[in-house]
Amino acid sequence: MEFEQVKRQKTEEINRMLCRFLPEESGKEKVLCEAMNYSVAVGGKRLRPMILLEAYKMFGGNDTAAQPFAAALEMIHTYSLVHDDLPAMDNDMYRRGQLTTHAKYGEAMGILAGDGLLNYAFEVMSEAVCEQGANGAKAMSILAKKAGVRGMIAGQTVDLEWTGKPQTKELLDYINERKTSALLCGALMAGAALAGAGEAQLSVLEQVGNYVGLAFQIKDDILDVIGDESKLGKPLHSDEKNEKMTYVTLIGVEQAEETVREFSNRAVELLDTLPYENPFLKELLLSLITREY
């Protein structure tokens, strides 16, 4: 079976799994739950939960123990997008070809929907930790740190602070490593931790995730300039509109594409040093970097 067909099947499985973990749309908070579920259901590639589940399999996991963490990770990722789209941040009205959460439900409910997804993610994980013990606690700790004030939120903070100001490559890497790479690192590390991977192996996966995340973000920057708007599901040149420094503005499209290749090669070389294999995971990581949307 071809890679794209397998990926589509896995994406559909993850979509069904997410439905089991999302909150029921009932009670006085019904509108909040509707907004939360809308935010997740708008679509997306489900890459982070897929990577987590595949890393779990790579290290010997063969049951459903990783599913709550995969679902929680997608909630965390989605909350970050909901907040990114808000008027105070990127002020985007469309994502994946659909109205953003605040555009559909109002700014206040957009904020609350993001808050709700973040908190609900930890409800889901904490319940799983009660059953799974040390490996589950380790996975939750990894995701908390990668999503937190030294991880993704740090990247978003510095990105906002420096928008419209001169930036260096070092500062740009700092932003990308946290804003984009952090959750990809978290996906690889949490999945492996759930299956009992040791600290040395987690360190290698963290480096893999970092290179993949950097390449992923630079590819995003390239697509924002020369991509197909109908495939991307959002307008081009949003970085320029928001006065954001990117690798494209720093070194140009051609050198940015070369940097994507360099980082992807480093990621694969590191992945190949591990004593375990998952060919689908390897191809999935490479597909993030060669994508057209």
C-alpha cells in the first residue's frame, strides 16, 4: 500500500479517535464545547498525534495506551492555532479554508475555546496517567514542558515581541525551535516514553524533532511566498502582512530551500542511529518537509 494511502487511513483513524475524547456538547457550557470541537474538527493533517502514535509503535508499544496522549497533543496544538488567529495576534479569519474559531464564535469565545482545549488536554492525560503510572507521567511531563513557558509559548512570546523589528538568524532559530519544533519533539519523545524509551534515546528523538521542526517551519515560510493558495487554505504573504522576519526574508527562497534539505538530512541521519525502525514514521517526517501545503 502506498504511503499516501496509509497516511490517509491513519488520519481517518485519528479523527475517529479524537471524537471519543472531545467533550460532549451539552449543559450550560454547550457553546464553549461546540467552539472547542469546531476548532479541532475544522481539519488538519493530524501530524503530531500521528507522530506520537508511530513513535510509540517504534519502541514496542502495541496497544491503545498512547491514544489519550495523542488526542491531548492535538488539543494543545489546536488551542495554539485558535489563539494565534485572534485579532491581538495574527488576526486571521480563515484557516484550512474555514472560518477561524473567533470569526465564527466571536473573539471572547475564541479565547475561551483555546483555554478549554488546553485544560481539557490535561484532563484527558491525567486520567490516563492514573492508569499507566511512570511512563504516562513522563509523557505528560514532556508535553507540558514542550507546550509551556520554556517551549511553544516562549516561541510565541518572542515572535510577538520582535515582530516588525530587525532580527538575527539566532533569534529566528530560537523562535522556530520553540514555536514549531517543540511540539514535534514532544510528539516523538512522549510516544517513545510511553513505550519505555530511555533518556539517551529521548535525547536523540529531541534532536530529530528539532531539525524536522525547523525544516517544517522554513518550508511553511517558503509556501507563504510561492505556495498554492487553494491548497494552503489561507491567503499567501501573511508573514509579510504581519511584518514577520522569516528565513525567506533573511536569506531568500533558494537558500531557504537548501536549508530545508540540510536539516531534513540531519534528522534522518540521527533517526537512523536508533536501534529501532519505523519506515512509515521516517517517511512521514520527510513528507512534512517536501509537502506543498
